[in-house]
Amino acid sequence: MESFFCNRTFDKGEMRKLIQWFLVNYGTARTAKLVDRLKTVGFHYATKAGISLGIDDLKIPPIKTRLLMNAETKIEENEKHFLSGKITAVERLQKVIDVWNTTNELLKNEVIIHFRQTDLLNPVYMMAFSGARGNISQVRQLVGMRGLMADSRGEIIDLPIKSNFREGLNVTEYLISCYGARKGLVDTALRTANSGYLTRRLVDVAQSVIINKTDCGTYHGILVNPLIKDKKTYISIEKRLIGRVLAKDVFDIQNKKLIASRGQDICSYLAPKILKNTTQRLYVRSPLTCESNRGICQLCYGWSLAHGRLAQIGEAVGIIAAQSIGEPGTQLTMRTFHTGGVFAGNVADRIYAPHDGILEYFSDSGGKKIRTRYGEDVFFTFTEKRLFIKETELNTSTLTLPRYTIIFIKPGQKIFARQIIAEMSSITEIVPSSDKNDWVEASKEVKTNIGGQIYFDNLITVQQHNASEKIQQINKNQNVTKAKENGLVWVLNGNLFSFLTIFKKLSIESKQRYTLSEMKISKNRKFQIFIDNVCNKSIYKKNQNIKHRILQPCSPTFTNLETYNYRNKQIHDKNYENPYRYQFYTKNLNIKINLSKVQQLKKQVKIDFHQNKVKAIRKNRLGKDYKTYKKPIPHCETSYLEKYDNINFCSQDIKRYPKELSFDYQNLNKQKHCQYEEITVLTSNKQCLIHNTENQVIFDTQLRTLKVNIGDLICKGNEIADSLRSTQSGQIISIQHNQIILRKGIPNLASENTLVGVNNRDLIAKNNLLFHLVYKKPKTGDIVQGLPKIEELLEARRTKDLQTIVDNPHEKLRQQFNFYKQKYDNAIATRKSAEKIQQFLVNGIQLVYQSQGIEISDKHIEIIVKQMTSKVLIEEGGETSLLSGEVIEINRIEKINKNIIKKAEYQPILLGITKASLNTESFISAASFQETTRVLIQAAVEGKTDWLYGLKENVILGRLIPAGTGFQTKEKSTTKLLQTPTANKFDN
């Protein structure tokens, strides 16, 4: 072997490449020796170097202070815009998050540059970048800044942790940091268990898949396409070809010569050659199309990834596939743990100022002004743009920006070094977006920080009828309106007082009911009520809280009806058909309760009337209907009355009067328990707004020309007189000779489609809801994309959170089958529809792993998907002995149908990995997985036989597993049993 010198840093990635190259070229034996020698060299120099981490090794880049100052300046400016009503609360939050996220990213890059420029042998740098321990995210937290964190509800806290662990956190930062740390630990604990369970299910579904022959002889294959999403290629065709076997010959596009033949495996040299010289569709053998009865053939599986050659017969590829998919699940789990719950979003390609200076460019042509999602007015270019940064008259830098770039700086504005000038877009052309699924509608509550009065400024609202239930909670008694375009909702400061008196009725359950005989109150007649006295002297004063002094059965209750005078009458301008509810007593001492005069029907005071009928039968008398007035509430009729006079409760002793009305009643024993209703009555609901000097600001305007009028709404920073700007937002309420009085207020910008829950000139208390900002946000590829998404695909879920998933694979399979059945017969339609779903599942699972930076070979996922899609559901048995609704393997039903005239009708079905495990041929394997009792009883009833083809059932019974050397032993014993003549059994 010719020796050569490789002059580069040998980190983990380079080491992997070297070993892989050596393995392909020199085989496993020599590779094992190389790896052993590498290990020896590594230990030798690690011992000599003695790399350890000291506090002096944590070097903070000096530029950090400047970066933080720039970020704080932007945040301060953003806050001013928000307080002056130029941007909405959503735009403010998005800008804050974006600024800190960008600063964090910049600082991370500066950390790397600082290490490379000052100390290449720094232990922190060596550990993180060699791939030995830690990663850049953790180094950033050690010597950069911790960054934005999420709170307990998963929402981003807009206060970042500016310190790193080297400098130490202050109390506030420490508390915020604890949210992420706790979340990381809990997630890790929960998801590790989830990942382990996923691996167990995968192993159970694929444990019987073993390579059992060299070639199954199939002419079918799968089409190879790259895996692309959002213009990003995750897996190229070349990657997907290496290690696979061609299903069809491949010819050169120019001279029609054969490049590679059917049945040939593709190596890393052949794959680029095929792609370079042909444009034809490439079909490769796959576990999905293998026609072996049990297991897979060598050619359909392709290379064993352990040594880069065709897998050997007897290799348990099912278990390798299950572990290949399940093991990275633990990495998905740990991903949160590594970063400690730090928020990390994607930062677009940005252009930074190379030095201080003044920026100049032509804004008249080649683009237009737009408003970003941060509420900024920026310049969007349609053509290439040249920017000039003048440091001095003689020193000018030129930057050329591509088209579709956003420029944040206005022409003539001063800029600083490392300041963001522009943001580059990844789009190559502007087309209307057709994919609505990339965006989701969200809403944010906006509450007022002060109490006061509402004023609308340039806000046009229309009635909103279809507001969501959540948003309708703004105010139950108020209609929700929708903002037609951007406008301001002002809250002008004031102290708010509420005159609210609440009376509660106290229901006391009596032990007896009373029925009156022939008591009638005529319609439209004045009437009077006398109530027995139970309380000897109960004196009530004005504005005194009313309560029961003595609680006894049938004691009188006072509601919102006020005492007006002492005449023993109730006068009603509008009389009611139903009498008032009242109670009376058996004692002989009586008092009069008089009620106030009422007038005009209005929704102010609530009076309840309750009535029911009972049948009273007495000895020697005919049955008669009686009206009873009682506490249980079978029917409730409600009217509303408005107060006529102020509340005047009696301030004298209540006098006794002789009894003037006698009642004919009979005691009836109570038959059952009843449910009582508690009623709260609002007697008034008035609010009062009081202005005081604390809510005002006075400006001295002596010798200045005024630029405002009384009633004008002024934002903070607006000019109110020559060389005088307002320090507060609010409304001009007074202009005198030398001064302007401003009533403080806060403007809140409501964007288009905002759902407003208040009306103009309403009074509002502090922390009450003003409106819901409705906005669209991009769907995030969060790690619900991770383990739960993989589980959703592998279990073939139909529903999520009790709602049907729109594009669930079962629905897709049914649609595809119905489509193909119109063109082909049952067998071909089943195969073609199953192929489509298999590709959908393989690509879906690959996307989840690839987006997390984890690479898994397609063949592993294909083995699992094959187990999920290998069954069909019998619809019509035909001449077979199969029943409708029976589940059977697709290969078996196709063989049965070949030999009969009236074929069985069937359709493809998709089984999740749990169901597929329980539907295996081996009942011992299924029973050891889940639902043991049910599986064993069903097997006993059906008289099933387990032929012990899989690994699991053999392990359970303590036999040699049919894999590796065990597979050869089983093959030999089966062959010997078939070849031995019967006569030989009786020899000797």
C-alpha cells in the first residue's frame, strides 16, 4: 500500500470517512486492525495532552458587549413604536424575538471566530468541534449568551438571558432559566419511555423478517426519486441508489449502450455514472416488492450496511430495521436535553455592515416599500440593487444585493459596523402561494394596562357574526365587531368607580307545604299583602346590608324591592297576570311589608314569579285544584322593572297590625327532596370616571407656536409646539395662555381583521380585554414533528385530539384503490394503491428524521412499512372458503385466486404496527406482545397451529432461532426430512 500524507484536522466526520473508505477498499479484517491502531494512537496522545476544562478556558468574545448594545437599541426603538401605536402587540413580540435570536446567532459565530483566531488548542473548542463531547449550542451558552427561553406553557418569554454560565446569571435570569431546565428534564424522562416503547413495537412487528433466499425472481421494483420539501433536498437520488439492486437495465442516453444490468448492485462509483449518462426512470428492487413468502431475498434487500456487500442468507434484517428506526428516537428525545430548552429559530441570510458609515441607494426604482411582519416599513427589491456605504468622502464600500431582498435601512441613514442592512430571500420568483397548510391562524389577547375611557381613532368596525367561541368570551352582553383596516384604540386615563349592589336570595327549605283554598287575585286589580311577623323588632337603615336576623322556616326574604311608604297597598302602573310569590306564617302577630312603586319595563331589576298546581283531596269533599307558592322552581317567568325612586329602607320600628286576612290551609307532608335555585339580583350597574391631576401632564408653551387643538389625540414623540415634543401619549383637554394640559392615554394599534370587544366611549377597568389581534403564523416543524409524528405514521392514526386527520393514510388508500379499480382488475388496483401509500409512509417517516439531521437507510423503513401493508380485507369470498371481513396476506390470496374461476374480491388495508403485531401468523408471538388472553382464546377456538417461523416464538420455547447458523440448521433439517425415504425409518 502506497503511503500518503493527509494535511487536515481529523475530527469525528473525517474519521468516519476514512474508516468507511478503508472498509470498502480493504475489507473487514484489515479495517479492524486500523481501528485498533487508531484507538491506541488516540489514547496515547490524549494521555500526553491531558485535555481538561478549566475556568480560564471559557473565553468570552470581546464583541459581545457591542452586540448586546445594538440589540438593546433596537428593542428600545421597537418599544417606542409600540407605545406610540405604530405597531401591534404581535408585531412587537415578533420583532423582539427576532432581534434576540439574530443577536444570539451572531454571537455564536463570533465565539467560533474568536476561538479560531486566538486559541486553536483551547479544550472547549477541541471538545466541541472534534465531535468528542458537547456541541456548538452548549458552547454558546457557556461563553456566548443563553438566549430566549420558553415558559411553562411553551410560549417564548420576551426577556432573554443575556448572561452566559461563565459570567453567571442574575436572579431573574436564573428563574427564567429554570423553566427551560425543568422542561428539558421532564421531556427527556417522558420521551425516553416513549422511544423505548416504539422500539419494542417495531421489533415485534418485524422480528420474523429474515433473508431466506438469494432471488425471489420478481420483475417489480420501486421508482427512485429525491426527497424534497420546501425546495430543500433531504435525500438525493445518488444516496438512495447506493447499496440497492437494479430492477431494470439502464442504458446510456447517447449511444444506447448498457451501463448497468438488471440484478446488479450499485456502488458509490456506479451511482454517479448512471445519473450522469441517463435520464430514464430508475427502478430498484425493494423489500416492498419482494415476493418471498416469509422474509426477504438478498437482491430485494441489497447491501448489508455493516460491510457494504449483499446481506447474507439467514441475517435477521427485520430486527436490524426496527432498531435502526427506534434508536434515533432516543436522540430525538435527548435533543431538548442537550440545549436546555433554549429557543432556536431559523435566521435568514442577512447582510451586515462591514464598517460604520452612511448608507446610500436609489429607492425610486427597482422595488417598492412594504410592511414586514414586525411592523417595519422596508424596501423590497425586484432587481439587483447596489448599496454604497460612505465612511469618509474618500472611503466608500459597495455591496450588490440580489433581487427579492429586503433592505431595512433608509437612504441617507447612519449605520454601525455589524448592523443588519438587508435580508436575502430564498425565493427565485414570486408566485401566488397555493399551499394554505403552511400557515395557521392565531389570535392574541390585548388587555389595557390602565383604567379609563375608550376612544377609536380611524378605526372602522363591522359586525362579526362568525367569531370563534373563544373570542366570543370578550363580553357576553356585547357584540363582537371586526376591524376593517388598521386603526387605533385609545384608552384615556381615569379612575373608575363602580356602584354595584348585589342581593342574593336565601332559600330556606320548609318542612311543610301549605295549600290555600280558593285564593284568587284578579287581573288588573290592586292588591295588598300581609305577612306574619316572626322577627319582633328588625330595624333597617338606608344603605344597610340586608340579611336575615332570625332564620326560621318561612321567614321573610328581602330582595331588591325597596320600601316606599307605609300604606298597606302595592301600586303598579303596569299590572301582571301572576301574583307575587310570598310566604305566610301560623302565628297571630302580623306586620305589613310595603313595596315601592314600579314603573316602565326595563332590564334593570329582576323579580321572579314561581307557581305550580297541586291536587288536594280531603275526606267527604270533591278534589280541587289549588295554587301553591313554593320554593322549588319547576317553571320560571321573569320580568324586569326599573327603580322609580332611590333606595329608602324603613328607618323606624316595624309596627304590629291585627290580622286582617285569614287563610284556609291544610298541612301537606313533603313528599320528596327538591333542588333549589340561587338567584343573584343586580339592583344597579353604574360606573363613574373621575379625572385628577395624576392623570394629566402640563406642558409650558410660553413664546411657542402651538401645533395642536383641544381634543387632538397625541402620540408620544409628536410635536405639540415649536421645538416641543410630547413625552406622553394622550388627549389635549385644555389649552391656556402658556400651557397645554394633556390627559394621559395609551394607543393600541388594531390591525385589519382584529376582533374588537369594546365600543367607542366605553369605560374600561384596568387589565380588561380590549380586542383579539388575529394574525397568521407559519406552521412550525416542532418536535411534535419528532416522536409523536413518527408514531402517528407508524400506527396509521385516523384521528388526532378527537378530530379526524384530513390526509390520513387510510383515506388516501381508499381513494387510490377506487381510482385504480376503474382502470384495472382487483389484484392490480390493490398492488398499485398499496405502492402509493407505501411511498407516502416511507417519505413521511424519512422527512421527520432528516429534518432532525438523522440519516436512516430507506430499506429499514421499507421493511416496517411492508409489514403494515401486506394484508387485505376480504369483501366477497367467491369460491374460496374465506369469509367476508377476514384479514389475509396479499401473496396468499393471489395464489388462491389463480386456481379458481369465481375469484375472491378484496381491498387493501393499512394496519398500524401494534395491530400488525397482533395479526401475525404466530399466536405465540402475538400473545407475548399484548392482549395475551384474547389472542390465546382466539387461537384455541380457531384451532390454530404455530409453525415457529419467527425468532420470538423460538426464543419463548427455548429453541435455536432460525437466523444466522440456526437458519442453515433449519434448512438442512427440513431438506433432510423431505429427502429421507419412508422405508428408512423402519431399518435396523
